[in-house]
Amino acid sequence: MKPVHTSLRVLPIYCHSGAAGASRRRSAPFQVLVFFVLALLLQGCGGSKPPLTSYASVELKQWGQFPSEQELPEYRISYGDLLEVKFFNNPEFNETVRVRPDGRITLQRVGEMFVVGKTPSQVTREVVETYRQILVAPEVTVFVREFGALNVYVLGMVERPGGVLYNKNLDILQAIALAGGVKEGAKTKSIILLRRTDDGRLHAWSFDLSFGNLGRTIRHNVAIQPNDIIYVPKTAFASATDFMRRLFEGLLPPVDLYLRTIFFYTR
């Protein structure tokens, strides 16, 4: 896989049917609404070039150090995860349960519990409190036996930064919409897409997804892959190379943390 400046072979472009118009930049809530409507109801394919503005690639060999325990965010349970609930003094209550599409699990004697978005330690505390009603001093550990969902990470100037659930049809506009849309002041002219490939390289694409450019964005919306990072900056970057420079200088801590975590977990 050899990405080049004049081609998007590494980053497939999906076309949709129908048309959508662009209007002038409005208020932030209106812009978020447009992101939702246009990202989810896109139809039609035009002939103009994709909104790619620049590209950069670096080798990740021996890059960075694994994040410290204090830096790493605790894993949050997602749909399809297989959870093991272990009772140390009451083994008859031990269970292995898979998180349902509604985000819940069902436990013996206590019924349903919503777990998606919570950490294993949070769920452990809730299970302990719930079982106190029928057991004396229950000792419980909840841990993830199997991970069921893939994520894409949307960071920076969005309403809900963090992971969003990946699906094979997800594109960059939809991912931003699922993260709540962009905040007021976001520099949508230089949104960054980061991807680590199997050859040990980190690729960065810079896209102009500004409101006035939505026509081109819709016609050539960009497909994404599991573990991709989408960064919506507060300060514009001159190019993808400029972004890489700031990243490796440690000037973008949230992106740096997520990237190092993904790099070490998936290599």
C-alpha cells in the first residue's frame, strides 16, 4: 500500500445518489443539524475532486513510549462485548453475558442493567450494590472477556470527543455527526484523518470540510476504517505535514495519547 498525493487508493471514496446544495455558513447549531441531515441522507455523485488538501506519511518504528497507567483512559464497555461477572464467595451467581444491542445485560435474580459507556469498575460497583439486596457483603469482579465492537475516534472541537461505533458504511461526516457535530470555532478547513497501516506507517490526510465546501464533501465523502482518528482542530494547520510536526513535538496531547494507545495495542 503506497499512498500518493494524486490518488486516494488508501482512502476509498464512496459515492451516493441524489443532490444536496451548499449554503452560507450559519450558526453552530444549524451547522451541526446540516452535518446530521447531509451525512445520513446523502444521495448522488458528482465529478469534482474530493476535498483533500494535503497528505503526509511517517514511519512509526520505535515512536513514542507506551502511555503510563495514569494517562490511559479506562476502557468503556461497548455493544457486543462479552462480560464475565465473577462472585468470589457465591459462585452460583457467576455469569458470562454479552452486551445486547440495547446496551443492557441480564443478571440472575436482579434483572437488567445498562452497561454501555461505563467502565468495568463502574459496572462492578453497580453489581455489588444491586446484589447487596440479596447477598451479604458480595465480592464481585466484572471484566471484559471479549471485545465485540470496533471504534473510530473523533477528537478535538466536537461536542462528544471519544470513540464512536464503527460500521462498514461509516464515513467522515457521519462520524463527526455521531460525535455531536463540530463546536463553535472549529477549524473545519483543516480536519485531519489519521490512520496507521500494517506497514508500520502513520498517514495523515487534511480535508476541507468547511460549510461552504459541503457540496464537494458530499459528492466525495470519505470512507473510514476501524481505529481511524478524526481530529477537528481549534487552530488551523498549514498542511498535513504541519500537523505531523506538531504531533511529534507533543503539542497535541489528546491525539498523541489515543494514537500511542492504538499503536501499542494493535501492533
